[in-house]
Amino acid sequence: MPRLRSVANGPAVNRRALLATATAVTLSAGVGYTLRPTESEAAAAAEAPVANSRQAPVAPLAPYTRGTTLTTVATPRGDSGYRRLGQGPGWQRVVRGELAAPQSGREDRRTVLAAFVQLSDLHIIDAQHPMRLEFLRSHDPRAWRPQEALTVQGAVSLVERINGLRGAPATGAPLHFAITTGDNTDNNAKTELEWYLTVMSGGRVRPDSGDPRHYEGVQNSGIKQYWQPDSPVRDADKQSGFPHLDGFLTAATREVRSPGLNLPWYSTVGNHDAMPLGCYGHGDPYLAEFAVGGRKLMSLPATEAKKLQAALKAATDPLGVQFRDLLKAHAREMRPVTPDERRAPFTAAEYVRAHLDPAHTGPGPVGHGYSTANAEARTQYYSFRVADDVIGISLDTTDPGGHYQGSLGTAQLRWLERTLRDNADSYAIVFSHHTSKTMDNTRPDPARPTERRHNGDEVLAALGRHRNVLAWINGHIHRNAITPHTTPGGHSFWEISTASHVDFPQLARVIELSDNRDGTLSLHTTLIESAAPHRTDFADLSQTGLAALYRELSLNRAGGLSDQAGGRTDRNTELLLRKG
């Protein structure tokens, strides 16, 4: 048992975990937190520069709930039309004992093993990119979001909120790291990847592409099915209450400054990172050229939009052949835009190398989990040391064969089990983009056509064979959901799915792992919003004002007020587990 720092009337903190937090920046730059590095990884780590000296804030060992949904939550006002947001009461914590009964007094005797932040489905969007699906809105109003031009401002505000957390909400322990669980970008575009990495590690971003002098997209097109913020034109499909905001598009595309996270952060890949539009496999030169070209389709008859959307959902067009043919058929109806090579799609190796770029190291670790070995092998999965007795495992659940649902190849599944076996003396937390229920796409990987793909049930079975697995943390479904899993052998763990930050209510999640020292463990989950004010001011087009508007616009997207927040048992919780 590691030595503990005793604290009267409060939780203790694993001493080595605390030291790891205090020195995470240096260690991250030195060894990358990768388990059993290969020679190429070790060489890359030895040559890596020392990371930025920013460190995790030191927190008192008392719950720090300020800025969390335990205190306040953005709450809709009004019942129809364009709805405003205001400040509402927070969500109480719910104790869930399906997997272990809670014991009294555990709050005073528990030892904190780890505390971290999960960000999921940021969907950083290049809203002017030619290869987008806004035109599906003629059939499905949900196909376009009125907030899409403000994803960078919203993400920066979330970074600001995380930086403002002086400790974990349930235990007060210092936060060890942050991790994304995929769909960091929206359209597999290099513009979006650069913006995402800068938001996370710090720097200046201009969320603009094409003509630097003015916006070129659906929001100044005059097409009534889209909100036209700078124009007296009003769209006709039940969105007449949207505000008229002079200068909105100019403000949305001007430079944004991000402080970057003040914690070490890790990155997990999602289908929107791996494939154009999150669903089309790489390889069609027409689509690659179209992405950087000078034409954009902004409208489509509803019958054709319905047909294309059906193909997307049914996965009958995984390589985008039908999409390509549709674009060619409507070439005359496309509008001219300024070509931009920065919008090109990126490969898996380019995604990894971008994370390894010293310009994006920020607080570390170098590569944010990825290594030069990943780039060479074109893999996007890895493991890392969270604390002395806890490891993290980041999976790549995307299927390069196409479609937005996921699976694992045999090589990765074997690696996962080997990693769990080799670290059987450590607790394990597994991260991925897809949930167990959305891993039903077993289409072969074109680069490994003979390799079998494995679905979510097979991954659940694999995790269930290892008693050190405590949680599987993921995203993808844009909805909060927490599910208990028990294997035939009696081992139990929790699956924690967290809502997106692009769709209302725009949340991230703090997760704390504690040993209650009574034969049980606790996982505390606490949802957080961005630092932007709940109330918007239409006259405020500053960076902060736009971040507030980003949240309110997401509420007013068609279908925006759905069940994405989840139920009470999916939000702020304490999840009990039996040890061993």
C-alpha cells in the first residue's frame, strides 16, 4: 500500500499520485507516461524538449464544487420560439449501489487514487469547408447547427472552466490530467485539427478558412433554411425568433486566444477525426480534391437529401461513392468559394504527428499519449500511467472501412488484453470514443483486409476477463449515460458515456477514483459547463459573449432540447464497486 497523507475529517490522497500531479509536466516531457516504451518511443522521449512549466493547481482536500453543475446549470426559459437561457439550480449527486452497497463513514476514510477531466465530442468545425452536409437540412432540420461557427470560442471557454477548478468536486483532490474521448474535429480537416490542438495546448486561433476578408458559407447565402445573422432575411421553418446580429460573422471568424489547459492532457480518436464527414473511408481522390477546392453545395431537394441520409445511416455507402456522384450531379448548383489547401483531410499518421509537434506540447505529455511508434505503425491506441496503482488505456474504436459506428481489430484487442494482463497489479480505466452499443460496424479495415473486427459485446467480454478494469469511459452518442456491467464470472465495472460539447447542454465530466478502505471503491462523476455566462447579451460579440451565445444557439437547434443531459442517475453520481 503506498504511503498516505493523513487528513483529519477528509479523504486521504495517495502520496505517489499527489507527487505525480505536482511533477506531471516534467515527467510527461521525459517519458510520455507510456507503459513499456519501445526503443523508438524512448529515443523520441530523450530528444523531446522540456514541456511548458504550467502545472496543475494545488487544491485543498475539501470538495470544490464552484463552477460545476452541482451548484448551477444553464436552464431554458420559455416554451416556444427562440428560447433564452438563464441560471437554474444544480443537479444533486446520486449514489448508485447496483454493483456494491455503500458503507457509512466512507467519506472520512477514503483514499483518492486519481482525479481527471473527460472532454468528449468537441467537434471543432470549419464551418466554411466545402464538404459539409448542411444541405441535408431540407429533409432533416437537425442536419445543421446554428452554433457551428462558434465551436472554437465554446471550446476555449471549456478550457477556461477546467483551469478554474481548484480541486475535484467530490474529494477536493488535485486533478491529475484531462483526456478527450474522440470527435475532437468534425470533418477530418487539417484546419480543424490545428485549431483543436491550439485550443487544448494554448495559443492564437483564427477559426476561418478560404477568403480571409469575409465569410463564405451558408450563413450569408441568403438561403432561408439557414439562420442569416447579418441579414434581414429570416428562415421560414419555425426559427423566426433567431436574433439579428450585425457583425456576427466577422466576430465569429476573428482571432481567438486560448490559455491552453493547465493540466497534462491526452487525446483519443473518434470517427469524425478519422474519416471525412465522420463516415467515409479515405481513398477517393475526387472527395480529397473537393475538400480543398472552390465549390460548395449549399442546398439540395428534400427527396435527394432523404436518400443520401438513408445511405449514411444504413452504411450502404461507406466509401462515399453515392456522395461523390451526388456532388457531380449538382455541380452547376454549387456556389463559388475560395480554395484552401489547409482544409485537406488528414491521415492517421498525420493526426499522430500533429500531436507530437512541439508547438502543441503545452503542459504535456509530448504527443498527448501518442508516440513516434504510433506514427510509424499507423496506430492510434496507447496506454499511460495515471498514478502508481492506476493505468489508463486509450483505444481506437474507429473503423477505417467507413461508417460512423465502430469496432476493434484483432491486433488491438489482443494488445488490450495483454496490457491488462501485464498490469494486473494496477487498476485500469479504459477510454474510447464509441460506446459498447455503438460498436456494431465490423467492416474490414482496407489496410488490413484479412484482420477480423470485433464488436462491442466482444470488447465487454474482454474487459470482463480482467478484474482490474474499473470503468470504460466514452462518448459518441452525445448523451450522458452510465451503465453497470457484470460478467458471468462476477467481475463488475461501469461504462460512463458523456455528452458532447457541441450540442446542448454542452458538458464535460470530472471523474474521481477513491478507495473507500472498506472493501469498496467509488467513482464520482460530476458534470461541468464552460465558463461562459448562462445569460447571453446579443450586443456582446466578444470572445466570451460568443461562447455564451454558442451554448444558447445549441439549445435552439432543431431538436436541441432532447434527452442529451440524461437522467439523474447519468449525471452527478457516486458509483460503487467491490474491490478485487
